[in-house]
Amino acid sequence: MEKFDTYYWQGRRLEDPELEEARLELVSPQSGDAARRAFIRLLHSDSIPAMGIALDHYHYALSGERHGMSSLLASHASEVVECVRKILRRPLPSAADEGAATDRAARASALLVLVNEATPEDSDLIARSIEEAPGPDALSAALGAAGTILDSVREPGHRLVAAVERLVFDDSQDFDERLEALQALAQGSSPRVLAVMVRASALEDLELQVTAVQALAFHDMATYRGLVEERAASWPEGAPYPAADVRRLLREDDRETK
């Protein structure tokens, strides 16, 4: 395995000597078998930081598959998902709690795994994470996981769609988080999601508007062609991404209908 520390636990040392030994083994593995044993020891421990570190390593190892590298940890997917759900079911501590920072990091590690591993069964846990917004890292990962589910099911859960929708239209929130929420919703094509996109297409911010219109054009041009044309005609030449993609979809639709 290639040397990797963590995403969210940089500089963290584990109090239990055996767990710390396993953590160090994962950072600089002597062999694949040794790394796998260390990973299992951390994953199945009762230590939240140890579990979070294991989840970071799982996600990192799995991400290598996109570059043609096999993951030594892929066979542990079911154990990993169970660990993720265990972390996300924990009550969210108050911001003043001394364990709050540890909890935020653990949730970020857990949700990052769900960006690849989420199933409809995880919808309510992801929705809860978005509702509670336990830090920017966890929220970003939760939105990524929401997008994974929205892309894979015909009728996503009501709570999940509602949680993401609220974030999109809450102008008190950070703009990048609102855009990320809209991009997650844009992965879906259910009637409820497309209705949200129609609302979002009327937002004043051009980047949000363009993102919503692109989703309508991509998922159901036949139904929303008039709205897509109207919005696209109002955009300046240098409108932000994905305005060019919307115009391309309109041209392609023109050719197909001739």
C-alpha cells in the first residue's frame, strides 16, 4: 500500500499502545497483510478516533481503484459500512463538549466513505447529518453521499430531498455549500427533485440558476424545453459553468427534433 496518513486525523496519536502501533503500520505498511491486520484492529476497536482513521484509509485505498490499483481493503466493505452507521447513529455532542472535535472528524470520515458506499438504507442517516451540519468537512461529504443516492434511485426518500432542498434555498448559508447541495440534488431525476430544480431556476444567483437549468435540460428536456430556452436566453455570453453545456443540450435537441 502507498504511504498515506489520514484526511481528518492529522497529527492524532492513539492512547492505546496497540492501536497506536496499528495506526503507524497503516501509515508505513511493511506488507499488504500487515496493513490489512492493522486496519481490522482499528476498525473493530471501541475507539472513535481509531475507527475514523481506519475509515480514512479505506476510502483512500478504494479511491486508488479509479487509477487502476486494486484495494487491499475492498473485501471489508460490509464491515466498513457497519462501522460508518455506528458512528452516524451516535448523538451529536454540543459544540462546547470536549469531544465535539473528535465527533466532527469521525462523522466526516464516515460520510466520506458513503460517497462511494451509500445505499438507500443510509438516506435518513445522511439527511440527519445534513440537518445537523456537524462541520464543513462532514457536510461536504454528506452532500456527496446524498448525490450518490439521488443518482441511483428512482424515488429518493422524502427526508433526504427535503434536507438538501432546505440548504439550497437558505441564503444565510455559505454560498459554496448551497451550490454543492444543488449539485447533489442535480444527480436525481425524480419528479420531486425536478420540481426543486424548477424553483432553483428562478434564483437570482446566476451560478445556482444555471446549475438548476442544466439539470432540467439533462434529465427531461422534453418537458422543460420552454423553461430552459427562456432562462438560457437571459444569460450573458460569459455565464458561469454549466451554461455552455445547457446551450449544447439545446443545440442537440434541435438536431434531434428536425
